[in-house]
Amino acid sequence: MSDPTDAVRNLRRQDARIIVGLFYVVAARRVLCEVYKQGLYGKSHVWFFIGWYEDNWFEENLIPENIECSKEEMRKAAEGHLTTEALMWNQNNQRTVSGMTSDDFRLRLNAVLKNVGYDIDNLRYPEGYQEAPLAYDAVWAVALVIFELMKDLRSLAFNKTMEKLSRQGKRNLKDFTYTDKETADDIYSAINSTQFLGVSGHVAFSSQGDRIALTQIEQVIDGKYVLLGYYDTQSDNLTWFNRERWSGGKVPQDRTIVREVLRTVSLGLFVSMCTISFVGIAWALALILFNFLHRHR
């Protein structure tokens, strides 16, 4: 998105109140600046953005990206917006399938990043840092399905697959080809039933292959992201902390409310206008009669 002016202006013309923005962070900064210029923020609007941006994304790289808004203006436009994202870290700090807790993984990751030059102590992280636990657990998921690394965990996906392959006379996954639907179905079934505890939390997959994870909901309050709650798609359960804050002290309306109101004029004005109207009607009738009587002259 090079210039979001027309798009944001169109939202204003349509009187949009709840707006979901799905774009990368560079485009998000341009949109947020235009939101400020158009006044499409505050107590009458709610914005949803993607949750995996860095916490201070609306204040960074404004000059290099030629954003025509100051940090203060960007903060005003960003205040109160909501984000949702898959939960990135195991909240219970339990020991995971890798043998590490989420804190152990974080310390090891930060140590590696420091060695390659990132100023972790001053919260200078590389892009994609927040997704690191998901990437790590994704590798584990692939490993557990493809390689027989943990024979003592009989519930893991690869072991289930190997048992079925052995019964079919196929001793090695190298025998698999993309035309082998039977084996493909077994692998798909095994992946679908794979579950383990990773550094990003409980790892499981839906029938469509999507990662099943808690959804984290946050809101920007006083320029900082505040955790509002979690949503568990498996149990359809919402855990809410009642920390939200709305500009103006109330939830913005999701639409323009139209109320029909009867408006009347004062009795004095009504009587005087009626009198003038009657006089005008009488005078017009008199002229019509005069013209009728003297129509031959």
C-alpha cells in the first residue's frame, strides 16, 4: 500500500466504526498516520490490528519510511486499538518436550542474539523475535512426525505412522511417493493427532492443518500493550481480565444510531402563519372571481 489516503477517506464517508486492518507493519504505519489526519480514531472508533507487530511499532521508522506524522500523533491515533494473535509463550513455564521451559528457551535465544550483535538489554530485537517459540515448536512437530527420535513416547505422531507402515510392509518413509495416497492419509492422520507441550504452549493441529493455540487479546492503553484476556478455540472459553479502557469512558457505538424526533413550532408562529396564509388564499380567490366576472373585458 503506497498511499492509503483514499481508502481511509472512504471509511470515513461510510461512517465505519469498527475497522479491521490486515497488513504488514510498514503499511500499518502509513494507515495509522492517515487515520490521525482523517480523525478516524478516539471515542467513536475501534481499530483491530495484527498482534505480531513489535510493541512500539507505531513509533519506529517514521523518518526512514517518510511517515508524515510525529510520534505523538501516532500515539494518539494508536491509543485504544485492539490486537489478537496466537499465544507465543507457554504461560505456565512447564518443562516441555524439548526438556526446556519457556524461560530456558528465552534465555538461550537472547544469548545467541547478543552474540550476533543485537542489543537485547535495551529491548532491541530482530524482526520475527516474537514468533521464535512458534518456529521452534514447528520444527519439533516436523521432527516428531518425520523422524523416529523418541520411541518411548508412543502417542507421538511418527511412531503411530511407523506402526501402520510396518503393517503395510513399508519399513521406511523413503518408500513414500506423492501418489501413495494410503501412506499420505496415515501421515495426515498422525499429524492431526500429534499433541505435545512446547515452549509456545500446547501444540496441536486442526483438521485443516492449522495450529490450535490460545488467542491472546491486547489493547494499547497509555501507549503500552495491556493483556485483556485469552480465548481457547478448543473449549470455546474466553478468559477476560476486565482491564480494557475506552476513550470517553464507554464502549464506542458499532453503528450510527438514527432516532426519529417530532419537531414542532411555537403556537404563536403557527397561528400567525396560518392567518397570513388564509388572507393570501382569500385575496387569491377574490382575484380569480374578479377575473371571471370581467372575463370579456
